[in-house]
Amino acid sequence: MLTCVIRYHIDPTKRAAFHRYGAAWAEAIPRCGADLVGYFAPHEGSTTLAYGIYHIESLAAYEAYRARLAADPVGRSNYEFAQAEKFILREDRTFLKRAVAP
């Protein structure tokens, strides 16, 4: 199992747009095959860092999931929304593998 952590640098004046963006992914991501942990917006400290976190079985499963997400009506609409509103200034993905479990 891999955990994908997406680090977003967002426009701090458009936090509400990021909340809407995360809510749409909360619908589309599980339907397309990943286990969503959640979307996290700035609260205290940095006003520009936000995160999306989900689990996926493997990199091969990730590729299939991304194709389903791109074809999903909510996924397509959400990509278009982010492009139109320009609240995401930068986006980085990191794939992590659990080293230690409780």
C-alpha cells in the first residue's frame, strides 16, 4: 500500500475555493478507486500550504485510478474549476510507504 501526499501551495485569498475543490474530490476519489484520508486546508501557521492525502494499492493501480478520475464527470469538472479559479499555485505529489505501524 502506498500513501500519496499532495502538497498544494494555494492562494490564501481563495481558501473557500480549495474547500470546494476538496469536497468534490471527496466524492470522486473513492468512486475511482483510492482510499481518501482527506483534504486539509490552512488553519494556523502557514496560510498557503494545503494537503490532499489518499492510499492506493500500487503505482500501477495509481495509473489506472488517474485514468478513471480524468474520465469521471466530477473529476473533470473539478480539474476545470481549479484551472478557471487559479487558486492552486503549485502542486507536488509524494508517494510514501509505511515504515512503521502502531
